[in-house]
Amino acid sequence: MEHKSGEGIVVFGATSAVAQALARLHAAAGDSLLLVGRNEQRLQDLVNDLGVRSGQDVQSLQADLAHIDGHPDLVNTINERMDNVSKYYFFHGILPDQQHCERSWAATFDVLNTNFLSIASLLTLIANRVSEESNRSLVIVSSVAGDRGRQSNYVYGTSKGALNTFLEGLRNRLHKHGCHVMTVKPGFIDTPMTAAFSKQNFMWATPEKVASDIYKAANKRKDQLYTPWFWRYIMFVIRHLPEPIFKRLDL
Amino acid sequence: MGKYRSWGYSPAQDQAAVRPGWRDFSLESIEGSLLPYGNGRSYGDSCLNSAGRVIDCRQLNRFIAFDREQGILRCEAGVSFEAILEVIVPAGWFLPVTPGTKFVTVGGAIANDIHGKNHHRDGTIGRHVRNFELLRSDGQKLLCSPESNPEFFSATIGGLGLTGCISWAEMQLIPISSSTVDVETSVFHGLDEFYELSAAAHEDYQYTIAWLDCVAEGDRFARGIFMKANHSAGGGIHPAKKSSLPLSVPINFPKWALNKYSVKAFNTCYFYSQKRHAGTNTRQQFDPFFYPLDGIENWNRIYGKDGFFQYQFIVPGSEKLVMDELLRQIVSSGLGSFLAVLKEFGAKKSPGMLSFPRPGICLALDLANRGTRTLRVLDELDQLVMKAGGIVYPAKDNRMSGGAFRAYYPQYEAFSRYIDPRFSSDFWKRVTNGT
């Protein structure tokens, strides 16, 4: 489907590096944006920036998305503020320290809550509205880490794997209503969230590259996107390694 | 850690770095010595800090406010001139001063107090900066303007990033009624003809620039192409061209590709191709006029993996004999290259304490890196520039001696009071410690 100028776009987790790059693409295309995030000052920085760049109407809404009890009010407010939403993007998520999670259930729960439960909750509320109105897109940023559990990051991987399964079911359910659900599986992205890693090889993609891939795939209403493209093949191999071999690997 | 390099392509180095994502960051918690890094368009070592960290400011790339009536733009320090042009040109505004590449950041432009083809009329960028915020390593945030913290305002303009980290800045733009420029081209043979052309154009033309053949000898000595231009009065506003970078130099050229004969052949071809335009008045988009090399990504690779030296100096307008001697030495060294740019600078004084630009004749040229031979030639040029009371540009420098720097910039001691105690650079260590 062609991108129509002037769409209403809602971005959850709008201060993430990829979300910022994506918002610039939408603003440049003449779309109206509603940015949702936790840090009010940073949201204001983005509103100012997008306003200068595009002259478009950009709004922001402060909310702690990990606070699930607040979701019904939040979704109501969003609907009051913007009545013609065509795409909802979900960018919020945390990348935890795996070893810390292994020692702490509280830390593990935090990851599951932010990366899976909070998105499932928002999707539940939003899906019931969009199923009455077709042509909407729900675009959710997951991760290649959800494709198979590995010792180095299985808590994070679990949150994303659960999310992927949830999205498969939701896509299946909403398809007949003409609503599009897209699972985005980025590989390594060079962002502040990954600042602790050394990034000396081609595997690291820029937020701008990932955002551009997401933008195009969402307009084409793809079901699933690996970005950059080569992760599709890497994860194909990883998913198909037999478990008796896989469990011995140091991944 | 990351790979950081300067434009002169002294090999990209592993350089410890921090990359603030938002301008509310604090320097207090970061260890080691610090230096802001923008787009790495400085040619030498003034943008590197190998013993400490660089503060990679490229994520600070947001606009803050644009007053479309008054032409006042406020943005974060990592915003590039390219991004600014995309926003301001359609609104009928232009950069008050721009260097020959739009891939510089606002922070870098201020730190080097950049100049452009309109120096004779408008001075440096520092004259058009209204205010900025300076983050210091002790956690202070200084609002700097001619009225507020004026000494830090003055020290930071042209201060090579040593006084702290600029987080945002505000500048006054200039109005345009067209996105094109009207360019008149003429040929000159010898520096005297250049001085005449330049003096005659200063009153009525906002932009003047000359390309100089610094290889040709004999009758052809000091031949060149002089261009003068103004923003067109009509012609309409067309959006700034998004750089699609259609051309790129994919690899480092081998050493032998660049030699006396290939350079001579190139310069002769260029001279005659431009000569055809002599006396004509052409209207062109601003992009190719201001940024001729930005269309070729990584053009610096034509100099091969050994890179090149750029040498840019100003000698006072009264020292025409020294200028002549300098050019003769460059030609006879055989190290000159394609890119030599000649311009007469004007008297508009910059607020910058350590700024390079001043009235006089400015020549910038590339010299292939032939090791000690090139270094020796450059030291000899320094002697002449110093004797004439001239000055050399730190943003382009990779090799000047400490003695030369201190002779060019006697105010460096007064400037040192405003350096952030935790900031340093490879350049600064070299010129303040070395002999």
C-alpha cells in the first residue's frame, strides 16, 4: 500500500534512537505524530525538532508504559488527542544485564513486564478498537533474540519470544478485519542502549537504517521484518540447529 | 571505543568515546580527558584526543527553534550545515557563513570559527552566533553571549573545543530571495592580476574565491580562475538538494596515481575547462557553487592511504613579495596538488580570541604526504609566513611546531585561562608541549 500523506501516527517509546529516526521520516512525509514516552523534557526536544524540520503538527504525551494500570486511561487520552490513527508503533523496551537477571527475579520480572506485558496490555486495548476500523497498522519492535533462547541473553530473549507468539496470534485474529500487524526483528543496533558493546564489525546497523527499513516494510504491510536483511538467514540457521548440538554451544 | 579519524586521513584511530544522546548530559561522571568531536572534518589532529576520550556529539542533532520571521535558528551542536540548509533555504534564509563543505556540525563550525567566500564582507561565523550553552566538566552550564559570560563566548569561538562542550547554539541567518547564485568567472595570470580582480569585486560581490594552479611554472606561474558571486535576486527557491552522494571514492588510490604529471595534466584541463566560462555570467544552484566536493564522498582517498597535508595561511595584504616567494617555493617543491584556493580576507573582526581569520591574503592547498620531504617544505613555508607576520590555520594542521604555533598565536596564554581543566586534544598537546 502506498504511503498517504497526512496519516496519524502514534509512537510508544518515542525517545528510543530508532523511534526518533522513524518519526523524522513520518514528519517529512507530512504525517501528524503523537509521541508517547516517559521523559517529558526529551519528548519536548523531539516535538521541537520535528516541528522545525517539517512544520507538521507534533504532539507528545508523558506516560510510564511499564505502569500497566494506567493503560486504559492512556489509550483513551490518545484517542481523544488523535482520531484518525493509521499506524501505532511500539518501540519501548529494555536490554537488561543477563547475569543480573539470573540472580534477581525482580530484575527478570521488570524485563518481562516492560518488554512483553506492557505491550500485550496496550495491544489488547488498542486491538479491540482497531478491529472495528480496518486498514490500521500495528508495528511492534521485537528482536532476533526472541527467535531462540541463548544463555547469554535468554531473559531478554524470552520477553521478545513471548511477544512474537502473541503477535502471531493477534495477526491471525485481526487479519479478517483488514488490520495489519508487523513484527520487527532487528539485529544489533548502534544506539545508547547498546553503548556497552564494542562495535567494530558490519553486524551493527545504524538507527537510521533500521528506521528506514521499518518505514518501508510498514507501508508494504509486511508481516515480519528482519533488519538488516541478512538476519533472516542468520536466524534461519540458528533456529534450525538441533537442540542436542545447540545446548552445547557457547552462544 | 570506536574508529575516529580526521579528514586528512592520518589513519583512523581507535579512540575512546562517549556518545551523549541528549543535551542534558553531564561531563562530571565521565573519566579521563575530554574533547568534543563533530563530523571529523578538521584535517589534522585538532579533533582527536588519543590519550583520553572524545565526546561524539553527532547524536545531538535536533533543532530547537526557528524564527522564520527574524531568521534566528537555535539547534543542538551536532546538527550539520546540510540539515540546516534543508530547513532554512525553503523558508528564504541562508547560512551567514559557510565553509566549502556542508558536512560540518554547528559545534565544529564555532570551535574553528569557520570562514567562507564572504569573509571580506561578513567575517567569520563567530560574528553571527548570538549565544550558546557551554557544558563544563565541573557540571556548570554557561550561557555564553557577548553579554553573558563574554570571556567564555570569546574563548570558545575558535577555541578548538578546549573550553568545554557546546550543547546548543543560536545564530542569525541571512535572507535570500532565491536558492541560486549568479557567478562571474575570469582568468588571471599572476598574483597581481588576482589582487586587481579581487579588489574590484569586494564592494559589489558577497562571495569571491579563486582557484590557483600551484604546479604550473614559467609563463603559466600563478595562473588561476577567479569567481565572484551574489545570491540571485530572482529565480525562485528550490529545496536544498538532499545529498544522494552519487559519486564516491571507494578505495584509497595507490601512491603512484598522484604524481607531478597527473596533477599537472589535471590542473591544465581544469584551467582550460573553466577558462571557457571566463567573462560569462552563469546562474547555478547554491549547492555546486558552495560545496563542489561534497558530491564526491571520501574524496580525500585520492591521496592514498598516506593521506595528505593541508596548509592554509594568511599573510598581510602588504606582504605581496612574501606571498610571491611562498608560491614559488610551493611550485618548485613539486608537492602541490589539485586543490589550491586563494582569497583575500577582509577587516571584519571576529569575537574569537584564538581565531585564525584576519585581513590579508589567504591560500589553502593540499600537499601529498611524501614523508620528511613534505614536512621540510612546510617548515620552510612556516619560516616565511612567520617573518611576514602571517598565521596558519590549526583546523588544517597536523605538523606545525610548538614554536611556530606560539609565534602565530601569542594570545594562547591568555586563552589558556578559559580551557576546561579536563579538556585536551592531540593538537593542543603537540603545540603547547613541543618545541
